[in-house]
Amino acid sequence: MENLKRTPLYDAHVAAGAKMVPFAGWEMPIEYTGLVDEHTAVREAAGLFDVSHMGEVEVKGADAFNFVQYLVSNDVSTLEDNQILYTHMCYEDGGTVDDLLVYRFDSEFFYLVINASNIDKDVAWIKEVAAKYDVEITNVSDDVAEVAIQGPNAQTILQLVSDVDLTEIKFFYCNREVKIAGKTCLVSRTGYTGEDGFEVYAKPEDITEIWNALMEAGKEHGLKPAALGCRDTLRFEVALPLYGNELSSEISPLEGGLGFFVKLDAGDFMGRDALVKQKEEGLTKKIIGFEMTEKGIPRQGYEVLVAGEIVGTVTTGYLSPSTGRTVGLALVKNGVTEMGSEIEIQIRKKTKKATVVAKRFYKKSYKK
């Protein structure tokens, strides 16, 4: 795995028995004790993820608010200081540049958390859009390491090594001055699993000590290291999208079924005109959920058929560890999205029957 980056936690992963794989230009753990074991730990106790490969971009300056409001499709004006927003950056044609979190520190300082695989592309796009604004854009990804602790016991474990009352950090808010194992961190109550949990941002030189302190504190509370494999099954069960699967330059947030996060009435933003047109004319394609009614595991890229006609492709599919159901998400032509409709999935050389169902296969357990 030459030329791949390693996070500061690489040695900790190897010591924990992780299977390392290439991912988005990084050498990352795909599993430690097994996907299902780690998935179950997050649902029933807690899991600790290394997400240091994610990107972070600072936006500072007198025009910071106006710029971010134009850059993304959600309404940044609703944010208080230290509040966080899930949103999308769109191209002018409505296609998705990336999905991201926007942290508002104050009206002249925003912090964008972007996907690891998109860092170079995103930073170039952000700087291009920012050309007309009085803002300073700084890619600080190499200066930030991050872990996420997720699961019903996450708060209990993190509290054991924290110097603040974590109940004061509400859902989608952050505190920038939290000591974790004696190290100053930014802590937010966010996550990508559907469970209550926190993301901890720290200096790269501090993150191993933080990881070890959390693993030690979590011993009696069921904490396990959790890797990319279960991160995908966890986010998929609660219908959280993955860029490259449910969102892309060819799939707008509306087509991805994420219209709740697109505020067309909140003023102008990049891609708004195209998204307004999509909504007025009706979507030609959309992400749906489905459940297999015949044996077979649907994988990304498999064709979706109705009466022998190809109507779309699977974007994600799994035997859901939490429900035992074999389910999937697919991007299909409009007209085959009605609940209960029968479809077929081309699994290698055989077509297998499935039914259109609600996308959220498992109920989120956020603490709001």
C-alpha cells in the first residue's frame, strides 16, 4: 500500500489487530473483530472510530457568513454560535460537490468538515466560489485528528475522561474547550451511525493518548474499536447517505432524497436555480429503499429492473446486522418509487425479487 497516507492512530490500529485497507487515499482499518461484532457493539454499547482522514476547512473574514450561506444549500442563518448544520455544496447544475457539516463559531468564523475522498476537489471548489467574497479559506486537514465515539454508552465513557459536563453539549452543538485526557479538544454531539455520540477533534500529536484513554475508560462499558466496515452498515441502516453512493456530481440532494436539507426559500445559493427547476418539473430519478423477498445480497452497481426493463442501480445493499433483513438503497427512474411496488435486482446472472419499502431500516437513537 505505497503512497497511502496514515493517520496518527495507525500503530494503535495494528496493535488492535485491524485489517488495513486502502480507502480514499488512506491506509485505514476495515475491521478489527468483525463487521457484525463491531456493528453490534455500537448499537448496544459503544464503538470508537478513527475519522482523522476527514477534511477540515476554516472560513474566516467579514464576509464569512454571506459566503457560507451562498456556498451551501441549507440555511446557515438558523445557526447560533457553536451550533452545527448538515448540508450540501452543489454545482451550478444542482449536482452534489459534497455533503458536509458546517460549524458556526461566530459570524466571521465557520468550520467545514468535508469527506476525506473529496478534500482536494472541495477545497478547490470552495476557493473558486469564494473569489468574490472577503474571506480567508484555510485547509487545516493536516493539523487536525479526530475520533468518534458512538453508541448508548458513549456519553458515560467520554465523561470519565472529560472535564466538562457533557449533558451541556446538545445535539448538533459543540464545545471548543474540552479537556479529554488532559488534552484540549473540540467536542461535538454528532455522528454517522444513528446512535448518540460525540466527535472529538484534537491535535495529531494528542490523538493517540486520547484514543488510549477512551479505550481504557470504556473497558467496563463495552467499548470496542470500530472500523470502516461497520461504519457503512450503521449509516446505511438509518439512511444516512454516503458520497459516491447516494450523492455525487450526477445526483442532486433532491434526487438523493435529502430535500429536507435544501432550503429553496432561504435566499440564493450555488445550484439553487437548477434545484428549483428540478422541483418544479419533477424529479426524473430518486433514491428509494427496497427489501429483498428472494435470497441474494444486493451490491452497489447492480441493476434494478421492472418487467425486464432496467430502471436504475443499487447504491448500497447489505444483510442488515440490526434487523436481519436484506435491504438496499437504489437510484431509480421516477415512477417506480411507490411503496410496495415489486422490482427485481440483477444479482450476477440471476434476477431476484424485491419490494420498495421505507428507506429508514432502523430507528435513530439520537439524544436531543
